[in-house]
Amino acid sequence: MFTVQDEIYRYNEERWEALVEADALFTRPMLDLDEEQARAYLGLERLGLSGDLTGRKVLCLAGGGGQQSVAFACSGPT
């Protein structure tokens, strides 16, 4: 496997590590959400979307630290 670890890679790694060290909100894992908390976090109704995700497929683009993907997974049956 080929791995690139040039100066851009190192710069990004240092910045992300600094954000984690500073406990930035979007770097915190959200793995302990229950269904109600997940739906509240996502705020789908606020966006004009149904809160019922049963049978829907979800694609998380630019999901940041991954909190949204976990929240979608915890938000109810699929």
C-alpha cells in the first residue's frame, strides 16, 4: 500500500491533532446517542424533513468528524 506523508499531510495531521487536544466540538465522538438524542441532534424537522428514516438510504457528504453518520444510524430502524 502506498502512503503519502508529505508536508501537506503532516500539516493537516498537526492541525487535526491540535483540534482534538482543544476538545473542539466536531472532533468528539458521539457513539452513545439513543434514538431521541440522535433525532434531536440531526434536527431533521427543522430542515423540513421527516423524522422517520425507516427504509431510507442516507449519504453523509462532508460529514466532518462523523457525528452525523452515527446519529443517522442511531435515529431508528432502517
